[in-house]
Amino acid sequence: CEQTAKGTGCTQGGVCGKDITTAGLQDLLIHASQGIAMYAHRARKLGAHRRSVDVFVMEALFTTVTNVNFDPERLHKLLKQAAAIRTEARELYEDAVAKKGASPERLTGPATWEPADDLKGLLKQAGEVSIVKRKEAVGEDIVGLQELILYGLKGTAAYAEHAQVLGKEDLKVYAFFHEVLDFLTQPKPAVDALLGRLSDSESHVRR
């Protein structure tokens, strides 16, 4: 990060002022957003979407950008809201499937996340989805590529959020957020698949 104390990595409290509580809640908000996206992506492929779901995911991504929001209390509220939005996205998907006369896919992982009752519980959940835990599960190379994709997505969300405030929106952008977040939920992604996604994402953003 450009705002680390010595420019060599965040090995101590950085210039930005982010503390461990804020960092953990932001990680958990990304996890919750992935759960929303898993349903929203599948619903959209069936022709169903909802603005409240689209905007929340975009705003959640933007919220985790450095220096945007370092308020643990607000992040706590956003996590509670994320659970409600996830339910909304799930119902949207299930209704779309029913209209097709099919059965919904049984989703796992982030799609099943439920917020803990208090801050202590949320931080415990955050630890379970932290970069450290993910490295233990799939290794540094995989996590590094996943994070590179995610950082690009966060940057795109920042621009999309500003555009949305000015009254400009594009459904394809919202669909892109959901598609990529859903992709990042794969438990054991291949390096080639991650590199391919990086290339596709770069092309998409340029368009």
C-alpha cells in the first residue's frame, strides 16, 4: 500500500490510520458481498435484477477502499444490512428460477453467512475469512491473484459510485461486479483461471 509507514508493506500501523478492527470488518463486508453476488449473478442470468441489490454491492466495495470509511460502527451496520440484502438477492434468484420451472441451486460458502450478534462475534467471523486463513488454505500465489482481482474491482466501484451519485448508471457494470465476486468464491481456483479473469477484467474496464 502507498500509505504504509515505510513503503515496504503494512507490518505496523500505517499512515492511513486503519486499525485491526476496521480491517477485519472490511474483510467480512467483502465476504458478505460475495454471498449477495452469488445469488445476484445467478438471478441476472435468468433476467432478474434489483437496484437495491446492485447499489449495495457497489457501495460495499467502495466502502472498503483505503481512507473511505474507517468507522467500525458504520461497518457493523453495513454488515447487518448485508444480511438483509443477501436475503433479498436469494429471494430474487429463487423467484426467477421458479418462473423457469426449475429448482434453485443450493449455494454454500459466503451465500450462507449470517452476521454474529455483536462486534466480538463479527471480528471472530472476520478472522475466519482473513487473508491469513485463506493463505493457509490455498497458498500465497492464489490469494495474491485473488486480491489483485479484488483491488481492481474496488477501484472500479469507486468510479461507479461517483457516477451513480451524479445520476449515471450502467446495468452491465453492476453485472460485472456480481460476476467477478461470484468467481472469487471458488474454493480452489486454478492459477490459469485467475490469470484469465485478470485479463478479462482489464479488457472489461477499458471498454
